[in-house]
Amino acid sequence: MKKITLLLAGLTAPFYFSQQAGDVFSVEQKLNLTPQGVVNFISGNLGEQNAPDFVSYLNGFNLGLKAYKITYYTKNENNVLVKATGLVMYPNVNYKLSTVVSDHGTTDSRNNVPSNLKGTMTAGFAVELSYVLNGYILMAPDYVGMGTGDGIHPYVHYPTEASATIDFVTAANKVLTQQGVKRYDEYFITGYSQGAHAAMSTLKKLSISNPTNLKFKYAFMGDGPYDFSGVTLQKGVIEKETYPFTSFFANVLNTCNNIGYKTYTNNISEVISAEYMDKYNYHVVQDNGGMLWGPVIWKKLFTTNFINDVTNNQNNKLRQCLRASDVYDWYNKTPTTLGHSTVDLAIHPENTSKTITTQRGYYPWWDVDKYKLESLYWGPVGHVGGIIPFVLASNAKLNTVRSGGFFNEWAMLTSKNSTNQETVNNLYNSQIKPDLNGKKLIEITDFNKENSQNKAAVQNDLSKLKDGIYLLKVSENNATQFVPYIKNTPKTVAENEIVKSENNHILSLRINEDELKSINIFDQDKNLIKTITRKNYIENNGIKLDNFDSQEYTFEIVSEYYNLQFNKKIENSNSRETVDIFAQNKMINIRSGEEIKNVTIYSISGELIQNNESNKNEFISNQLQPGVYIVNISMKSGKTINKKVKL
């Protein structure tokens, strides 16, 4: 397709006005694809991220899309206004969409960036494309010194990563407004590898200063070097003989030398070994790119004096430089998931665990909002191998909190219902006993092993899956689709951490009622005995405990951002006198403190539907059609109970 350069009226400042960060310089259309054009584009732009099931998942969205390269203004590492580039891409639909701001990982060339519809080396364009196909507007900055922007890219540099992202959002919003694209005022931010560092940098900077009032509803990052000066350098490099991307550290070193942390006295030969000096000058100083030119044994890249200094001197200039761009230690109030491969030789997994632990430490012990910061791990697939699990997991998670813009019921399967806040989506209504709601599970692709594995589903049960990332092949009414799924066992918390008060058999929780979806209550055998909706919880001012038998229960709290569980033993002196009758899964359930002799069920018109002897303390009917039923219960004691139940 012929590329058309657009100078949108009103977006570019006249020459007699000074340019500002976030101003638009130019807009160039990159794509305008029909649904079939999207299928063709997918086939040629995934690089090595082209596993058949993943391709089938992406092809499951039948839509066209548009993409634009935006050249805009931002500040470089010397605080000078420069031009930078980025990509805006969105589905070609006529209704509101949410926005994902996606920060890309380290790339091997300034040309392999989103605005050129490319990813690093063999990674392809999978990350950015997946968000658009899932129904989001994509904003993807290239960063300073990438694409056709000015200068040389400062690698893993907190200030410019943040400003390039924030300023690109400002510029992209101007373009989208001019084009009349319908949007929710709802932003998410994601990033993988260096992109995770950039996304965290953005959140940190906005927590310090946010003049445009840009707020992110959720953040999802993967395999990021948040503690660059500590975990990444020490555990990932210094304590090991080998490092897979030593050329990456050469670029970081060059950035440090350029921003005031000079690692040498007279010239760079004091740092870079003679064997690799020519390659360093060609690939790094002359900005010719490349990620694989360095030695696997990292010490071969540097001189002995530099190695000794960076290893033993905590105030080494490189360490000082990296410390200035560490982004793990601050009060993060944005709900965030940090994912990581369990084995990643490029970015040590402790980056994730340390960041979550440190950031949660800013919250008071009783503030459950700290659990809005969570970690998630997929298999030992390495750094590049973690891209697909990250793509699937980030889409699955963001879909549960977005406001709308879904293309089909399969996207809705992992999403909240924006028109009825009391509806809890079936796939995530519980992590203890997840429910496919009648859909048949055909096959599971497991991304939690060294190599992803496909296996046929033996039964329609997700509860036995280990924590991690999966791609589910499901069917309903002869239609087959792929659904990304996160299995993440709810964290068990102490009762006094989650329970606010208990008065008159009413349990009140320390949780924002607006964020509560439901509460699942399981008996000591892990049978689901009751689900309390947000509406029920608010009407009763908490959880009513007076109809429970005396035993220990597990309470699963399902919120918009996390699932938690706690155990509580209930001693109820009135339990033998109570009978609990409720509808669940198209069946009538009865639980009693005393033995039930017989149960008779009639339709509202008086037709006998079911008549059963029980002689137990509980009864579950056959599956029934939706409607209103009269339930007659005869107890062993001779007492009878009649109740109207609606399914």
C-alpha cells in the first residue's frame, strides 16, 4: 500500500511558536488493512513467534486495522528538545475502545521498532499486534534515538524512557482526536524486557509529576531489569561467567559515558578490550546496531582493570549510572502484575520478586491494596521464549479490567461485563474452582515448561492446572476458539489482615466494595457452598454467617484486581436449626443442620418436577430449566419447610 504523509491541520505548531514536548511534527499512514489483509499481515510479521496455536489465536479476530507513524517532540538525555517517533494502531471499528501503551524491548537496530512494524531480531511484531487484535488502541513509542528520531538511543535510561512514553501519549491523543477515533478515557501500560523498565519508569515519573493527569488503570510488565544496578548486574552478570547479550551492556556503558558517568580517564580503551574495540566503535559508537556481536564470556569484552573495579567497587561509575535508573524502590499505587520466566539468563527473575516485595513494603500491613501488586511466573523458557507467554498473559489480565470494545464472545469469556457489573465472568469467577460455563475444553497449550506443550483435555476442569500461562482451545455450538488463561492460586492471607470486623454474625472485609466482584465460600472439603455477589455483600453490610455449619471454611475474595483467600472456623450454635436453600448452576441446593427426610419440587403452575428421599444433611436437585419453583422440604424431626426458588 502506498504510504501517505499527513500533516494534520492544527496538530503541528506554526514556526513562530516554540515547540514543546508532546507536540506533533508529522503523521504518516503505515497500514489500512481489511480483515483478510490482517490475516496476510499476521502470516509475515510474527518472526519466530509463529507457533500454530498462537497464530490461530491471533487469526480468531475478524477485523481490519489502521496504523500511523507519528513523529513528535520529547526531551533527550541532555534535556534538549528532539524529534522521536512511535506507532499508533487501532481496529477499524465504530465504537469506543480502551488504550494500551506498549513499551518495546531492547532492539538490535534503530530500524526494528514499532513505527516500522518490526521487533527485535527474530521476535517479530507479535506484542503490539496482539493488543490491537484484542480490541485496544495501541500507542507504542520507539524511544529517543530510535526509528527516524534524532540522536543515539540512551539504553535503559529512566528519564528519557519515561518522557518519551508520556510525550508520545500526548502526541498520539492529538492525532486520535483529530481523526475522531472513539475512545474510553482508560489507559493501560505494558512492556517486556527493556520495555518493562520503560513502563515502570513511566509510572515512577508520573508519581512524582503528572501535569497532564495521565493515569493508568493497570500495568503489566514482563522480564524487566527494574533493579539494574543490583540484581541485573550482580546476579545476572558479575556472578556468572557468561551472559547472552554482552553487546547490550556495551550500549548501556556508552549511555553512561554520554550522560556524565564517565567510566574512563582518558579514552574508552581503558574499559573495552583491544579485541573488541573495533566492533564496539562500529556497532555502538557509530550506531550500526546489532545484539550478538559481543562475546558470550562477558569478561572478554572489558579490560581487567575495569572488571576489577566494577566487581569490587560499589561506587564504580557504571554502578552509579545504573543506580540512577533503578525503578524498583518507590511507592507504586498503580495495580500492577510483573511476570517473569522462571529461568532467564538475560534478566534475572529476582528483579520481579524484589520489586514486588519492596513496593508492597510501602503499604501499611493492614492495607490489602498492596495485593494489587502481584507477581506471575511462566516456565523456564528464557528471555526471548517468554514473549508469547507475556503476550497471552497481559491480554488475559487486561481484558478482565477493561471497560469494553470486545469483538466476540471469546474475548468476553475473559472479560468483565461492562453493561452488568453484577455479572462475574465465568472463567475468572474463581481461581480455586474455575468454571468454563458449559464450554467444552478440547486442548491445553502449556507455557510453563522449557518448551510449550499441547495436550488434549481429559476433563473440563481447570482447577488442577499448576499456576502459570495457558492457551485453551474451547468449543461451543460447533465453534472452536483459543482463549488465553492465567492460573494464579489466590494468596492466602491471615484472617485479621482481611477481616475488618465481625458483629452479629456479619463479617466485614477490608476491601473497596466498588472493586469487589464476588466472594466464594468453600467447605473444609473444598466444595463450593455459596457465592456472594457484590450486591449481596453491600445489602447485608458484609457476609452473613448465621446459616453456616460449625466447621472451617475457605473464603475466596474475587476483586477486580486480585484474588485472595483466607480460612475461618465458624462456631454456630444455631446451625442445626437452619436450612439454607439456594440456586446454583441451574440446580437447587439445600443444606441443613439436621437430616433432610424428603424433598419435593413443583413448578410454579403446580406440576411435580422432582420427588426424592434424602436422609442426608444436604440435597442437590437435577438440572432444571430457568423459572420459578416451589420447594417442599420434610425434615427428620417432622418439621416442614416451603420456599419459592427462582432459577
